[in-house]
Amino acid sequence: MAYKWDAGYVENLDIVDGRQFDNTLNNLVGAVNGGLDRENLPSNCIQPTQIVSQNVAKCTVDRLNYEENTDAAAGSSYWTSLGFATRGNNLCGILYSSMQGGETNVEAAVTNIDCEEGMLQITWKCAQWINSHLTVYNAGGGFSSRYSLKGVYWQIKLDGNIVLNSRSYYMNWSNVKLECAVPVSKGNHEVRVEFNFANATEQDFTTIYDNTPVFHWWGGTIFTTNRFR
């Protein structure tokens, strides 16, 4: 007849048969779940759970404003031939000439965070404007006759590597929210946010390249959360 194990006590560093260990542990779990309550526990014998500050995750928040130069449309492309009747609002923004004609990415924000091994969640928010109608174009003294659909897309880079590509935005006014989570190693990491505006066409170079704002983004927020492994 096989030996029948009696339920015993779980002790630290014991090496036991797996099934017998489970039986003993289940008995202990049952006693804790069904027999411990305020009626049979001494007063103040259980203290509140405490988690050391920044022992699970840490966050950084950077609120940024656009720091580069902004320009309004040149007078020759904004005023009528009579010199006093304007066409719409002359908004300040970024010229094609300040974005290398849209051929390269333009940095919007950059931040650094000291990480523990785990996951890094990155969130970027901002508002943007695209001058797709070109309402300030000088059409021989009359109203604007030009419409050029332009788009912009955003990227988030971690240590120079692309971790998020946004869709292309075409609306004149819109909000941008980008969010991603990537695994990181322990150490300092650079988070960079960039945008890429539509390439200037040959006609853009001759008519609006350095005299009409085509894009602008207003102050944004970059929020990073490092969740420890």
C-alpha cells in the first residue's frame, strides 16, 4: 500500500513533491481566504500596503512652444492691387523656405529620460494649421484663385530610430495625438518628435516658397512614462 502523505506546513526552502506542495498550499490559501477577518485578527496587526516612490514607474512632462521664427504673408501676396482690402486672415506660420521645401523632417520636440529596463510609453499632443487654400495668393488684384491640397505627417523617434509614423493630416485645423509604447533598456534615452510637410512643387517654388506661410503648430506636450520590468 502506497504511503499517504499528511497535509503539513509550508516552510521556506523546503523541497517537496509538487502535488503534495499544492495540497498543503491550497489548505493554507483556504484558511486565509475563509478564516481571516476583523473578528479574529488583533487590532492593528495588518498595516497598509506601501510602495516605494518611483518603484513601479516614473514620468516626465515637457510643455513646449514653437521657438523658431514665424512669418506672415508678404504684403505683395496679401493685399489687393488697391492696397487696402485684405483677403481673409493673414496668419503667421512657417514658410516653405524654413522647412527646406518639405524635403526633410523638421524637429518639433526632444526630451531625454533616464529609464529602468521595461517599457517606455510616449505621448505627443499639439494643434496644427495647414494653409491648403492659399487664400493670400495674389491673383492679379482679385480674389485668390489657387488651391493646393497639402499634407503633413509626424514621427516619434527613440534614440534615432522611428517607433511611430502618423497618418497624413490634410484638414486646415486639427489636433494631433500620437502614442506608442516600446521596450527600453536601463540608461538614458532620447525621445524626438519630428514632422514632414508635403514637398514643394515647382509652382510653389516660384509663387509661395518664401513669402507665404503654409504650416504651423502651436505649443505641444510630450509625456513619457517608464514602466519598470
